[in-house]
Amino acid sequence: MIALLQRARRAEVEVDGEVIGAIGAGLMVLLCAERGDTEKEADTLLAKLLTYRVFADDAGKMNRSLRDVSGGLLLVPQFTLAADTQSGTRPSFTPAAAPADARVLFDYFVRQARHDHATVETGRFGADMQVSLTNDGPVTFWLQVKPATLQ
């Protein structure tokens, strides 16, 4: 699974002119399931995401996690993160999980996140979403957990 974390001052997702998810300070995360991903990869990625130290401590160093700062978490499904861009000028999405499998993993990830973290908002799987973000820093990190069969 892939997560593109962006430290945010605020972020929101809109579908058909309606805001369906919004956070203040926290992390906006674009989330992608790849072929072969299972709940194991989702659990590993979520644990890392919630404890990844991207927020400043009193000395200004990135030593605090989302949990430490009680920040919001906005999860947005984003299959294009799995794009293969190695050849040509058109991306291939072969590495992405099939839509039905990806939806199951995204829903699982959201359920687990809501169990483990107080403030979790989401985008809508398969929807045409407009995502807005005030990236704080900017601070952006790519986290990826590959299935054991691909490592």
C-alpha cells in the first residue's frame, strides 16, 4: 500500500459541490492499494502513519506524530499513486489493485483508523473529488508497504 502524507493546516474533500470530509491541522493522506495488498499491509501502513514524526516539537524538530499532536486525519483514495511511469508518456495502472479489492482495503483502513485515532475524515471511493489543502511547510512524505511476496 502507498500513502502520500501531507502535513496540513487544513484540508477538505468536496463531491458534487458538497464538503464530505474536512480537517484542521493534521495529515491529509492520499491512499492507494496495490496488487497483492492485504489487511496486513494496511495495518502496517496505518501503524506507521499514525506514529510517523512529522510535527515539530518545542525545539522545532520533527519529533511529534499525529497521535502526539491529536491532529486530524483526512484519508483520500487515490489509485493513481500506483501508476507505472517508467516508459512512454501515458501512465499504466497495472500495479494498482483491482477497484473492488481496493475499495475493500480502503474501507478496512478507514475502519481501523477510526478505531485507533480520534479524528478521521475521508474522501469517497470512486467519486470525482475536489481536494483542497493548505500544506504546512510544505511537508510531504511517501510511505509504502509492499506485500511480503513482492519484497
